[in-house]
Amino acid sequence: MLVSAKEMLQKAHEGHYAVGAFNINNLEWTKSILAAAQEAKSPVILGVSEGAGKYQCGYKTIVAMVKEIHDYMGITVPVALHLDHGSFDGAKACIEAGFTSVMFDGSHYDFEENVAKSKEILEFAHSRGISVECEVGGIGGEEDGVTSMGEVASPEECGQIAALGVDFLAAGIGNIHGKYPANWAGLNFEVLGKIQEATNGLPLVLHGGSGIPADQIAKAIDLGVSKINVNTELQLVFAAATRKYIEEGKDLQGKGYDPRKLLAPGAKAIQEKVVAMMNQFGSAGKAE
């Protein structure tokens, strides 16, 4: 059974650990991440961007796929299906399709419009028992068509959005999507601390979780981050494992070209990486 992300993130916040939100791009991604969560005995959030939604033939297709895979694999840990960086219309469509959690990213609007639209999505989702994430500031870089200059969030604005009844909040603190450049300045912990204070202890979200040094991840969790988004890191390990398989000529041996064999090393690499990150985030063993 898929669940709202609200309770798992409240528990994470109280327990000083974070739940990973891992983006799914196809059936292999979904199987690998669910298998990792079951292996690590960890709650997990499956993230879906609007671009990935189109790629996978629509939100209803994704809901059906995730539910069937979840049940077929006998998954017993808490699993939330979450829209990542959703538009206003995209969030509503996912709610109607059967997602159990959505993100409405209104950070590119004027703040007043962000508040108004966030309030409407919250009312629409909460009446159906669905958790909602909103965003203030910007997550730098580009991911699946969503771009930002990486504006650091205003703690005051974060407090105003939190007061609407948001379940968890994404706030720009110097984090970016994609690979981090060599001259990256790091996370702004001073602002993060002020945001946590302004939001009265609301679970916070760290987007762009791929490639952030372990000590910074740990400090962010200490300061209230309870959800960490990961996409790029899984894409990189999948690509590396698949490349190795092909470069070693294994696709030319016997029926090594069979997609079930060709994609298996990448799928295994994803599962191993997710288990490792669940241990790093502290969520492993929390669903026992």
C-alpha cells in the first residue's frame, strides 16, 4: 500500500534522520529502488518529474506500474509516490491519478502568487489525504527542464509558506541539480538554521542531494532536513555499470544483448547505491 509522505517525514524529523526521495525513470529504476528499501528496511519516496511522467506514458500509467510492482515484490516498508517539481496543473493531475504526495513548485512566481497557488493545492490535496511539498527560493542548475539560478530562500517567506499547512518545505540554500562544480561554495547552513526556526520545526527538503559531501549531508539533517532528493547519482551509476558491461563485450556473448541481461548491471548498481545512501541518511532499519 502506498502512503502519504507526511508521517514518514515527521518521524524522520523527530528521529534526526532523512528519507531518500529517489527519482524513477522506468520499470528498472522502480524495481531497484523498492528492492533497496526492502533490503535496508527503510521508508522511501519514489519521485517522478513531469518530464519523466511524459516519458513513462502518463501519471496513471506510473501509478499502476508502481502499485503492481510494489505488490508483486511484497514490499512491506512505507512507500510514497511523489511528484517532483510539479506545476500547478501537474500537481492536480497527479493527485487525480493516484499519487500519494505532490510537490508544487511555485518558486518562480511572485511570492504572493506562490502563496495563493500553494494554498489552493494544499486544500485540494489535503482533502484527499495527500501530502504536499512547496518551495521557496531556487534550486540551482537544471533538471528535466526545471531551471533556476539558485536563489537562497528568505526565512521569512519560508515561515509564511509553512503557516499555510505545508507538510514539508524545499528551500534553496545553495544546493543545485546535476553535478556540483569544483568551485561550489557549499550549503548555506546559517540560512538553513534560520529557515528551521522560522518554520517552527517543519521537516525540510534538500534537493540536489547527489554529490554533496557526507559531512554537509549530516549537518543538514541535524538542522532539520528530513527528505533528500537523489536523481543524478543513480543515473551516473546506472550509466557506468551499463558502459562497463558493453565495453567488456558481454552484450555480444550468447544472448547478452537481451535487455534483461543488458540492463541488469545498471539496475544492480542502482540498488546498491540506494542502500548505501539510506544508511548514510540514517533511514535504514527505521521501517523494521
